[in-house]
Amino acid sequence: EHLALWGGRFTSGPSPELARLSKSTQFDWRLADDDIAGSRAHARALGRAGLLTADELQRMEDALDELQRRVDSGAFAPIEDDEDEATALERGLLAIAGDELGGKLRAGRSRNDQIACLIRMWLRRHSRIIAKLLLSLANALIEQSVAAGRTVMPGRTHMQHAQPVLLAHQLMAHVWPILRDVQRLADWDKRIDASPYGSGALAGNTLGLEPVAVARELGFSNVTANSIDGTASRDLVAEFAFIAAMTGVDISRLSEEIIIWNTQEFAFVKLDDAYSTGSSIMPQKKNPDIAELARGKSGRLIGDLTGLLATLKGLPTAYARDLQEDKEAVFDQVDTLEVLLPAFAGMVATMRFDHDRLEAEAPTGFALATDIAEWLVKHGVPFRHAHELSGACVKIAEGRGQELWDLTDEDFVDVFKDFLPADLAPQVREVLSTEGSVSARNGKGGTSPLRVREQIVAAKTSIETL
Ligand code: ARG
């Protein structure tokens, strides 16, 4: 069988150990449809170059149609001896078209330009599926943000209560990275929109084939400008792998938040039964497995990226067999995201927040201390002093086991005495509400209800124009 591809100068076939190592059909067979599409375009290019007669081209296209049908039905599949998807499909084509005609298709192309083209075709198609899934997730988050209304929650830095924020603001903070991931895919698509078909093994072809037409037929607007780059570069595959890994990381960070919010101690959110799992031993358990799987799988997505980068590092620039290792990395990423994202979006769409609890927790932990300081600034106190005065209020409250709004008028008068008249000091209470606190953060991008509404509209517009 090895004779089919390179028999001429060999006296023996590959050893069984080599065959086992070399074989890639177990993972690259998923490129079969793209390979056949490429063959069809290539056959037409051979026809235009006068290397297939009109009748031969017709029979070739019929044979490729039949091959596609056999692949679709499973009647044709790789066997043990096939090295890769291209080898297998060549065997399938020869069986249909005969050695004479079938043997003409390989002219002017190499598995090097073929495989470089196929991985681009396959990735572009799946990037669109992933972009759609990401947009569903973004939409689920936006709907939750709308439903959250003006509910306020504890905003945290270092996981400590920092300043109150709208629940909607916190949720929308996860929408933007996801939209950027989708934008990254769209931007990447412009770069990968070039077909390497016609690059041959590395140097181009001698047969007068026109790569532009092949590219158009395969959905590319351009042809790679350099045949060595076309066959040997994988930076665009790695860039996809980065976007997939980044997507995983973005979702993992949201997961971590959901997992914490879902604990008994936080009790900010409840997950729907259909998107939670139970325990085989503890009857009471309801676990956030989707979020945990997302967090866990993000590690795999990163591993796929770093593995691929390590493979590429140090490769001389023209095809080397190492490049075959690009595929499993991105196949794994795509498989992972295509299974993960629908479940994750379903979990997000159906989770229920405990608004009363969020509201009650929002101002605790002296989360309004910044508001006191900024209120003082508005009354002419330099911020450096305002910060200290507010800190003094916190100290008193903390010492008494109270919150800031429990301080008496006398407390405020006393603390502010070097800077404010006694009748003004107690008026600081006007900013000691979460509602006042969030509404005051009214600059663009801030957490005031007005700005958050504006933000939601902007996100929706951004999705429409994607
Ligand atoms: N299966 C290979 C790959 O995925 C393509 C075959 C190229 N083989 C070769 N000996 N040049 O990269």
C-alpha cells in the first residue's frame, strides 16, 4: 500500500512500529469533507490548466461525489494501513475512479499544502460555531443583568468588601471579555483567510495551476503570499489556540465567582436543578459541576496552547512532520468548547439570585467608607485628610462591632471637627446608603443604574454589529 504514495525509491514498506507511530487517521479523519472539497477545486484547476480533459474532469468530479457519499454513509472509512486522511481518501478515490484517472489528481499538490489548507478550513468553520455559542452565553448574561434591575451587591477587591456595585454591573463585567473573545475570532479570521493550496511541498507548482480560483472555491479571499510560509507556518493555528485558551480562562473566572456565590456561606445564587449535580453518598448535596468543569477544562485549553507553541518553537521554516501535532491540540480545544459552552450558557440563563441577601450584604464591611471620604472632598476637605477621617469612622464602628451608619451625630461632629462645622457633619448620612453610593458613581463605565443601562445597550449594539 505504501507504493500508492511514495513506492518508487523504496525497497520495503514501513515497519509496523513506524506505521503505528506515523498514523494519524484516528484524529485527522474529521478533515475528510474539507479534503474532498479541496480535491474538487484542485481537479478544476487541473482542468483549466489542460491537465484533465473535460471528460476526465467530469468523471473525476463524479468520483469525488461518490467518494463523499461513501464517507457520509460510513461505507468508506480509513483502514489500518492508511497513514493519514489524505492517504485514505486517495485509496478511496482510486477504488472509484480507477488508477489511471484517480492517479492524476495528485499532480501539482502535496499533502503539505493540502493539510495546511484543510486545518484552516476546518478551524474557520468551527470558529463560527464557537462565536455563536459565546454570543449565546453573552446574551444569557445580559438577560440576567436586565433581570437584576437595581439590585446592589457587595463589590469586592482582594475578595474583601470594597464598594457596593449593581449586580448587573458585576455580571456585565463578564460580558465584555466574552465579546472581546468573539471579536478576536473575527479579527483572526481576516488573517487566516488565505489558502495555501498551490504551495506544493514548499516551493509552488510547475504545472500552471492557478491558486486564486482554488482559494475562492474553498471560501478564501486570498492566497498565501509565500509558499514556504503557506505550508510551514502555524502561527494562525496557535493564535486560534490562544483565543480558545483565553475564552477558557474568561469562563473559568466567571465559574469561580459562581462557585463561591453558590456556597452556603455566600448564598448569593442558586443553580437550577437541571444544571446541577448531586452526590452519590450525600443526599443533601447539590453541586456546581458545570462551573467546576469549566474551570478545570480551562487548564486543558491552556495546555493545548502551550503544547502547540512548544512544538513550533525551533522548527526550521518549511514543512516538517512535527507540524502534524498541531491538529490534536486545536481539535481538543474545539471539542471541549463546543460541549462546554451550551451547558455553561444554560447554567447562567437559569441561575437565580437572592436579591434580598445581596442588598443586605452590599453595605456591610464598611463598604461605604469611600463614600464618606468623597463626601468630605465635596465639602472642601483635601482627600488625604478625608481618607483619614473616614478611616477614623471605620475604626470607631469596628471597635464597637457596628456599621458606619450606627455612628451617632456626635461621633461625626467629633471626627470631622477640624474640617467641618458641627451642623454639617451629621449630614454625611446622606451618602450612607448603597443606593446613594451606586447612583453617585455616574461617570461613564461606572456602576450607577443609568450608566449600567447605557452599558447594556452598548453591549447589545456591539453584538448586533459583530
Ligand atoms: N499528515 C501530515 C500532517 O498532518 C501531512 C502529511 C505530510 N507528510 C509528509 N511526509 N510530508 O501534517
